[in-house]
Amino acid sequence: MKRRHAFLSLIVFICITHIISCSTEKAAEEITGRVLLKPAQNTDSVVRILLYYDMEGISGQNLIWSIDFGRKEYFQAREWLTNDVNAVIDGLFAGGADSIDVVDAHGSFNPEPDILLDKMDSRAKMLYKDEPFDPYLDLVEEGKYDAVVAVCMHSKTGGGGFASHTLQLGMDWILNDMSINESEILAYSWGRANVPLIFVSGDDKLEKQLSWMNWLEYVIVKKAKGFDDAELRPFQEVHEELRAAAKRSIQKISESYAAGLTEPIKAQLRVVQPADLSILKNVPGIDYQDHTVTFEAANFKEVYDGIRSLMGIAQFGYFQILYNVVLQQENGREIFNSFKEEIFSVWNDMESGKRKPPVPPEKKEKDSTKKYFGSK
């Protein structure tokens, strides 16, 4: 009798454990909010790679102003950027890549690429278009690339890394309750075409944020000591690691995954100074709470377009700072009055018919001589 009770107790225990296990697995899936898929099969044996570069994750760099075009520190940083990118390109080709396109994903306001084109590895090709484009969203195309890599990247807003931010200052992207960085934006965007992110370089804070991508080859080029300082590593040591890791990333593409988000996607833009979304606080239909706007999107493109639009509104905070800076100048009040007069002038011209509404971007005549290299 006791054995029967013991046996029944064991069966009940196993059933309960199985139920709890299944519930836990389901909860974990809901909590992560991610979908991982094996990448599309390479049918022609030609390995095509798209390389993105930023500037905040450069080796040898610990001065915050080096990311800003026009500053004296920026020109030295371009050399370091070029050397890091070249080391990765060399490693990718050594691993078996057949072609590499390079795209500028840094917004320094330099009309030319931030990389030094005349010193970039000539085996790779700089990608450009004859009209403005968003490198994170507009390049995604099924079957064009087998994988993407990201060089000189940085931590997310609030992530504690060197020059940490997400696309713009004071903007925190939260998707399915996960605060994400720009490397993850790339992964999710290219996940739409079943293309994996296989390599990233940057500081130690970013590495931890990407640890869920256990197939990813990552190189720590420096250790962040805060937003505006970092502990640097020797160039030769870093470049050797960049080459080796890039080579490995190509050799194990088959072990990688394309990343997506469970849909519909809960999307949030949370802001901190200098950004500001409080202007939306009393707008009917807008879910604004605690410096955060929340909305639901059917897919990643809707998320991206929606958050980028909100980011434009959040820049209202930047102009509040500009207003204060102008008024602190000796002739600040005159400058501000000139600004107001120009607003009235445009208003008057529009109302009187002297000025025509601006031509929508899609209807403007293209300048065939102009090249656009990505983020500006």
C-alpha cells in the first residue's frame, strides 16, 4: 500500500513538475520578447558582407569630442576609425568573405564619410546613394547579404558606456520591455530579411548588453570609465583581435541566428535630458507617462518609423538649451528677436502667397552629382 502511494506521489510530482516547467518556458518566451531564426541558406557559395561603422567605439579613443566633425580631436579619430575598420575587413576576407560593402552609420555632420576613403582597404567598397537614406532601415533586402557586422559601436542610453546613447542624445528605445542599443537595432532590422549580425566591436559595457547573442564574435577595444573616459588597450593587440574575431565570424556563419521581436511589438521611447517629450503630455490619444511614450506596432518597420518620429519631437529639449545659450550671449536678445522676425516674415509670405509650400522630398529633382553615404 505504501509503495502504491509512493508511486502515485511520484507520478503526481512528475506531472506537476512538467506543468511548472512548461509554464516557466512559456513565461520566459514572453519575457524575452525575441524570435531567433536560422539565417537564409547561402545557395551560390558567394559570401557577401555589409559592414557598418560608428565612431564612439574606436580603439585608442577616450575623448568625447572626437566623434564631432570640426573638432580637432575628430581628425585623429578618423585615422583610428580607418585602422579599426581595415583590421576587420582583413579578417573578414581571411575568413572567406568574397565581397564587403561599407556604410557610414555615424552622424558627425561631415558631408563626406567619416572613414578616410583613400586609406580604406581597397578590397572593400564604400556604399553610397544619390539620395538620402537611413542605413539602419533602408538597406535591408532579402538575398543581398549573408551577414552584417558592426565596428566601433557603443552602449545604449543609460548603459554606462563611453559616449553611451541610442541614435540621439537622451533617447532610450524600449521594445517588448527591453531597453536596446544600436547594434540590436541593426540585428532586429536585418532580422526582417533573415540576415544575422555576426560581429561587433566596442567597449566592455556594450559586450554585456549583447551577451544574449551567444553566436556573436565581440571584441572589447576599451573599458569604459564613464560617459567621457575609457581605459585604452594597445593598438596592435586590439587590431590582432579584430582580425581574428572577424575571421571566426565568417567561418561560423552557419552557427548564427537572425534576430526578431515577437509581434505585435510593444514600443516605448523614454527620454532623459537633453531630450524632452513633455510637450505630448496633454495630447489626447497619446500614452505619455514618466517621460515615456508607449505605442503598439505590427512589425519592426512600424516601430522604427514611429520612434524616429517621436525622436524628432523629443529634440524640442535641445532647442530649449539653444534658447538659453543664445540669451546668455552679449547680443543674445538681438539674435532671438531676429529669429522671431524671420518666423513672422515666413508666416507673412505664406499667408500673402509670396512663398510657396515646400516641395515634398519625393518630388524634388535629384542632384545626380551628389553622393549620400549614410547617417549625417
